[in-house]
Amino acid sequence: MNIFSAIKPSHAVRALVTLCVALILSGCTRGMSDLHDWVAQEKAKKGAPIQPLPVIKTFETFKYEDQDKRDPFSPSTTELQSNASTSGPRPDANRAQQPLEKFALDSLKMVGTLGAGSSMEVLVKDPGGVIHRVHTGEYMGQNYGHVTAISESSIDLVELVSNGNGGWMERPASIALDEK
């Protein structure tokens, strides 16, 4: 009887694979002394010198004392006069914000009306899908939109928008009944 005939083929394959793995791993055990030597040599080298920080230049300040020339960094007298004017509409800072003022006017939809005549209410749907009852005199939209009139087909508002000069101007707006 032969030694190899007594070993099952699966055991022979297992023994061969184990022998191959042992041979491969034996090549990796040489050591890392050459790596440690190289790292020590690299650390011993001197690095390039660091460049000094540049000197910060100081600039001379200049005062605009000449009356014929205007200081370009201060507002002109006409800008000061237009900003100082208190005439015209202004948002009411003391008024509590109403729920529909959180949303842009174009994101609100009129979905119906309730009642008739002076007691008419409008149903307005916000972007979250919540339906609100709105009466004349209430506010909606992010530009201080004041509801001035309600009809079966639309809501009329007056918004306060910035005029670009520090003041405010009124702008009419409306929301029509959503026919969908």
C-alpha cells in the first residue's frame, strides 16, 4: 500500500494548499530593519529653510477736507435727505405677525369662499396643505400684504415693498380662485 493511496484526495488538496501558504508567508518574515534604516535617514536630513513672512505695508490715511470733492465712502447729502424722509407708508412694527405672512404670496392658493356680503370669508391653502380662513383687513404674504377686498373669485391686497432708497411703496396684488 502506498502512502498517497491512504490519504483521501480532499485531505491531499488541503495539505498542498497549507504548504503553499506556509512557503509564501516564509518570504515575508525577512524583517523590516531596512525600512527602519531608511526612515531614520530621511528624518536626519535637513529640510528647506522657511521663507520669512513679508513685511506688511502701512498706508497713510487720507482725510477729505477739500469742500469741492466729496468723500466717496460716505453717503451723499441727497441720499441722506431721501433716507431721512419719514413720509410714505411704513410697515407696522408693533403688529403681531399672522400665520399666512410666513409664506410667499405666489405659494398661497385661494380655494373657495364661505358666506356672502360683508361677512364673506376666503379659504386659502398654504404650501403645507393647511386651509386658512381669511377676512378683509388681515395680512398675508411676506411683503406685509394687507387684504383690502374679497370677492367670490379673487382676493385683493396691497403690499409694502422697499423702494430701494430706504423707504417703502405700496404695490397692488391679487390672488385668483384656483380652478383646479
